[in-house]
Amino acid sequence: MLQEKLEIVKQRYSEVADLIIQPDIIADQKRYVSLNREYKELSALMEKRSEYLTVLSNKSEAQELVSVEKDPEMLVMAKEELEESSQKLTSLEEEIRFMLIPKDPEDAKNVMMELRAGTGGDEASIFAGDLYRMYTKYCETKGWKVSVVDMSEGTSGGFKEIILEVSGENVYGTLKFESGVHRVQRVPQTETQGRVHTSAATVMVLPEAEEFDVELDMSEIRIERTTSTGPGGQSVNTTYSAIKLHHEPTGMIVSCQDQKSSHKNLEKALKVLRSRLYDMELAKKQAADSEKRKSMVSSGDRSAKIRTYNYPQGRVTDHRIGLTLYDLQNIINGDIQKLIDEMQLYQNTEKLKFSDELI
């Protein structure tokens, strides 16, 4: 069964390898990018297929030796080879089954990440700042580039809102399950009685839309140019470089004042707007998909409480999969890989259960 599926993969690999060198495909940027991505994924599967066939052949040879060998020493070696090959085969089959799960085409995209203080006043802004540091430290370990698009600072530290652009390899596929409400339980710096308070911040992870994903009608966008506010040096409050976009059909407002150049701020603001519009369409698709797969974890529900960071107990709990880790200090300092791995494993296991066909 698995060999048949791998044979289909091989055929598709040859087909894609031929397509990506065709001039008409190269001219079609959207298709070319998509096929190149597929080619890369199929290449990894082809390597695994080669390894699988080698181990399969080794197992077959060992089985044959065990059935005919008379020499006691050779028989022991053949049995060892058979056992080793059988164990390797089980492990490889599991690996390949997960690799054959259809990839979300959005996973390879860069992201726009929006962090907003929720309930809890100043403490919520401080917590949004903690999450910002947690994510930027994590991104550093992945070698991803993080740039601030816009921010609004809290009165006692942290941020009321901060928007980041994160670029690198497989960013959306890694961060998409961070979307939702993050809750913190701790004694705030402003609390004199030493009582534990609960505050919250919302995280939104949007796949960054390419120009060919969303075509913006500039006649539907009102551009407002203002002076920058907040810290930033001599150009603040002197040049009209800050940009605010009003998208008339949806009522969306996007601001960007991070760059000194009005043109660059406009470029970044359009990226955010494009990504938000793209995410709206994606959320509709995810809602339709989740109707089919009730137990799948959605990455689109912004109002769902997904995680609690409890300082007195030093624990972090992910409510979607019932995972609790007593490692809060390392996690808040950017070591969130374990949480991400567990979410991805859960999601892939669910996909395997519900997938009628793995390819």
C-alpha cells in the first residue's frame, strides 16, 4: 500500500521536475512559486523513499538467509539484520505516513503577527510586551527576520498593540497555532497587596499575502498621511511619513509609522492590509474545513482562550490539547518549541485519522 503511494509520488516528482523548467510556467509567477515549493517537498519524500526501499531490500535478503542458512554464526547475524531492518522499517513507515499528509499551502508563507493587550489594563500591556519578547527570541533561534510594522506603547511598559512582520522558512506553518487569547496569572508590579491577577493579550498570526494572492483596488483605499508619534528621533513630528490606510469596503484601518520614508510605510501598511484581507478568506475556508473535521484545532479562532501562563506555579498550560509544562521561565524567554511540536503532532495525528487518502 505504502509502496504504491510512493510510486505515485515518484511520478508526480518527475512531472513537477519537468514543469518547472518550462518557459510558460516560469513566466507565471504564482504557479512557478507553487510548483517549486511542491518540488522541494517531493524531493524530501524521494530521499525517504530511497531509504525505505533500501531497508525493505535488506529485510527481504535477511528473511531469505534466515530460511536457508545452516551455519549457526551466519544465522545469528541474519536474524540480527532481520530484527534491525524490521525496526527501521516500522520507524520509516511512520515517518513517511506523516510526510504524505497533504501540506497546507499557506505553511511556507511569511507572517504578519499582531499582539494586542486585552483585559487587565496596564498589566495586559506589560504581558503583551512579554509575549513580544518571547516570540522575537524564538524567531532569533530559528534564524527568522523580525521587523516592527507599527506599535502603540503601554503607559506602564509593554504594548497596547504591536504588529510584526516575520520572514523566513515555513514561518506560518510553525506559528499559526499561536493565534488566540493568551492569559497570564501573576501578581502585577502595581499590586501592593500581593494578590494574583488574571490578564490577557490576543495574538493574531496572518499568512503574508503576495501581490498575486490579493489584488487591491486602490480606488477603495483612502490614504491618510500624518506625522509620526512616539520615540524615533529628529524626523518625528516633522515629516508626514506615517501612513494610515482606510479600506472602505471592510472598514479596516491599518497604520504604519516604523520607517522614516512615507513610501516604505505605505508599502508595509499595504502588506498588512493585504494579509488581513487574505486571512478573512482563509478563515472562511478553515471554518468550512472544521465542519468536516470537528476535532481539528483551528488556527483562526481569535476569541478562543488557548494558553495560560501561571507564574505562582511556574506552569504553562495549552488548553486545546491539555498540555501542561512546568517550565514557565524558559518558555517566556523564547523556548516554545516543545509547545509548537506538540500542537503539530496533535494536528498531524488528527489529519491521519480523518484523511481518506494520504496523497
